[in-house]
Amino acid sequence: MMRALALSFVIAVSACAHAAAERADGFVDAARIVPGLRVEMRYAGAHNFVGRRVDGYEAPVCLLTHEAAEALAGVQAELAASGLGLKVFDCYRPQRAVADFARWAADLSDQSTKAEFYPNVDKTRLFELGYIAERSGHSRGSTLDLTLVNLATGAEVDMGSPFDLFDTRSWPSDETVSAAARANRAMLADVMRRHGFRPLREEWWHFTLEGEPHPDTYFDFVVR
């Protein structure tokens, strides 16, 4: 009897783990919806503030809710008329990845990426300043991080600061960056707003779909 119960428990746990790993209904590969979308999923590789692949990212795929992907296709189409396009750095983010960020932030012995990603911020203050949190809107599936690129060359447009720089220079309103960079930030924000996305005050690259379909659900299936 005990053996049967133990076996049942193992099967139940395995089933839960499998369910968490399966893509939720209504999520799509944005590159299949948005023609010409460039994808550089930073957390699926080592070029990020953690310095390694982040838990929950098994492939460099931009997953979004279908609604967010369709809205993004409208942004891409409008930009293409000006010879510009979009490059995404992050899209849906599993809750386990958010937890991985928190573990990294709590490990004060690991400062290997400080020079590139948080040169002016003490790592002990990453939670306090809001750079790291226990939850992320990305886990709801309609938030993404992106920039503008030249369609002909693929080169990123000057935004004044790199993606994921933990610094006030990353604020869209920051006036220490060049006038050209401020204009590019404004261009990105304006076109995203026209297609239903709202910006974040502290990050020029971060946008969330207004009326997102899962405003209170934080998913944890893996990106693959």
C-alpha cells in the first residue's frame, strides 16, 4: 500500500512538472507572427547581468501572448516604411527565471558583470532600487524588452545606453544622453503606444500591452 502511494505521489509530481514545462494556451512564437523580427534573447545565453543562461530559458525564442504578438506586428509594419525594424531582447519570462535573478542578486560574492551592467550601483541595493524583484510583468506574457534596428544593416539604433544597464541613464527621460538618442527613445515609445503598448518610466526598452489577457497570472512554463 505504501509503495503504491509513493508511486502515485511520484507520478503526480512528474505530471505537475510536465504541466509547468508545457507552453500555455494562447502563447505564440512572435517571430512567426512578426515578419523580419530580430531575436536576441539575452537570458537564453551568457551575455546578461547574471553572466550565464538563466533558469527557464532552454531556447532563444520570443514567446508572447497572441494579442501582444499581433500588436507587435503592427509596430513592425509601421517602422518598415521608414527602413527600421525591431529587435527583442526578452519576451515572456518564466517565474523560475525571476527567482534565479533574485538568487543572483542575493549572492554578493558574484560581481563579475558589474562593470557592464551596474557600474554605478552597489549590488546590495538592486532590490531596494527596483532593478530586481520577486515578480515580473514579463511572466504574464504580454511584456517585452526591445530596441530599434536598421532594416538594411541590422545595426541597433543609438539609444544612449545599452539594454539592461541598471542606471538612471536608462530612464527614457534621462537628459544626459545625446539629443539623437533621446529622439530615438521617443520614436520607439511613440510607435509602441500607437499600437497599444505602455512604456516603463525606468527602462527605455520595456513595454507592456494595454489590456493584456493575463493581468493577474504569472506563468512558469519554460521557454523552448
